[in-house]
Amino acid sequence: MSADAITLLFTGAPASADKFTPGMATTALVRSGGRTLVFDPGPYAYRPILLGRLKALGLTPADIDTVVLSHVHWDAASNADLFPKAEVILHERELAYAEDQARHDAQTAGYIGRVLRKSKLRTVTGDCDLGSGLRLMDLPGHTPGTLGLLVGDALLAGDAVACARDAATGRAGMGPQDQSLANDSLARALA
């Protein structure tokens, strides 16, 4: 399988300004082996645009059977509840983080853990195969349970590789919670 199975619905744009991060995650549609998956469904404000882009592809939220969340920040996970039939997959460390409001950073909504518990939730640990050339990669550091999705030889890395600057410098940016882990995950993602 190749990157042909990936359709970008939104292209992310990392940005920061005086302790605030207005950047947006990349949202991707992946079709593989009969599976229709959304990676990082994006921020709530983009919901009408996301619905329009799915409609242009002949899809409704009910057609999505899997949602993979790289992490639970608002710009990546806020639309997870849009897909009523979908299994929502995230790392078990990320779910624990989502449910522990004392650990949240400014980009994590206080309610996200409760919302995720109402979905068809599946937590994973470490790397694991989803079948049909899809593999989850454990890429902690940006948040405790950051995940990437390997689609054939293309990696959807979420904020584990936030921008070209990260790749060029070998240092994870965008305010990782654990700089050392984030740098290790960046190197793994680039490999």
C-alpha cells in the first residue's frame, strides 16, 4: 500500500505565539482494505468544513469505521464524536492523560476524556497492526501517548513531527511534554 490510500482533508500548520499554540493538526482520510479511517479529525470549529469535504468525497460520518487520534489536543481530537459508528483508537497513556485534568496542558479540553468514554473506544499499547497495511506507532513525547499511523511506507505522525524544522534540526518543537522522549520519537518517525 502506498500514500495513494491517503487523502488530506486539512493540511496542518504549526504555529505558536507567546505561550499559545494556534496551529492546526493535519486531518487525513485513509482507505485501506475496506476500511475507511480518519486520522486526527481536527478542531470543532472545522466541523462544517470537514463535513463538506467528506460529502465531496461521497462520504458521511456514518461511513467512517475507524478514527485514530494521534493525541487529545483540541486541534487533533475535538471532532472524534462526529463519527457515531467508528471505533476510536488512541494510546492507553493518552486516555489516562485525557482523564487526569491535573495533568492537562492548555491545548487539552477538560471534557475530552468523558467524550471519548462515550465513543466506541479502543486503547492500544505500543506499536500494533490494524491490518491492511496499517500500523500504529508509539511516538510519545509531545503528549504521553502520541501515536502515528503508518500507511504502507507513509507515516501520519501528528505532532510527533510537527514541521520541517523539527526534521531538519532533529529536535521536536511545539512544546513537547517530554523533550527527550519527543526527540527520540521524532528520530524514530523520520527513520
